[in-house]
Amino acid sequence: MSRPFAMAVLVPAFVAITAAILLGLLGVFVVWLCIVAVLVTAIVAADIARRLMRRLAPPPIAARPAVGVPGR
């Protein structure tokens, strides 16, 4: 087998293998990015829900200030 013919046969295979590896790594990165996005979204949603519940719900009776005569 001559050297140019071997190069002509091996280069496309090398390019295909390299492209497959890079696409696999890109897929792993996209899956990781989706997982991180879901976690951040859950944290933000929980924070917004807690803030809304605190704002909309009345405070417990023990947390309300006592009614009294000022200055005593």
C-alpha cells in the first residue's frame, strides 16, 4: 500500500471518529446544562413561592404586636 493511498483511506475515518467524539462531548455538555437549568429554576421558583406566601399569608397571632397603652 502506498503512502498517499493509506492517507486517503485513514483521514476520512479519523475525521469521522473525531466528529463522533466531539458530538458525544457536546451531548454530555447539553445534558449537564439542562440539569443545571432545572436545578436553578427549582431554586428560583421555591424562593418566589416562599416570598409570595410570606407576603400573602397573614402573620401568626404570636408575631403580631400586642395592643397596649403607649408609655406604660
